[in-house]
Amino acid sequence: MYQCSKYNDRLNVTSKKIKELRIKNNLSLSELSTKLALMGIDISKPSLHKLETGKRILKDFELCGLAQVFHVSIEDILSDFISELKNDNVV
């Protein structure tokens, strides 16, 4: 059976940043789900919660949609992870 690998016990590296951006933009999980649905990206409220807690993998097209909704770049969403890699001298 295939097992997904985790990074720091999470299935995605963007969970904290997504929650931070959602709160900064005064969006509930339902409102965020609706905005994404209008773009053709179907992520339910429970799935968004799993994303924010690191219990769900983030797909590339979902990352792009989230960046559009929050009016930030993909790099902004990944910034904490990139900084962590640089601090650990991985990059």
C-alpha cells in the first residue's frame, strides 16, 4: 500500500500560511470554499480545515487558486517553508 510522505508530520507545507491568510482576509472556511468554487476549484469546508491542519495534501491547482483568492504569489504562500529550508542550509 502506498503511504504519503510527510514533512514535519504534515501532508503539506502551507497549512499555517493558508490559515493565516484566510484569517487576515476575514474569510470563514465556508466563504473561502465558495470563492474557490467560483473559480472551478472544489474544496469543501472540511477539506479546507484538513489543509489548514496539515492533514490533507495540497494540489498544485489548489495552490494557484488560493494565491489568486488571497491576492498573493505562490512564493508568498510557500515563504515559511522556503525560509526554513534556507535556515537549515538545504537550499
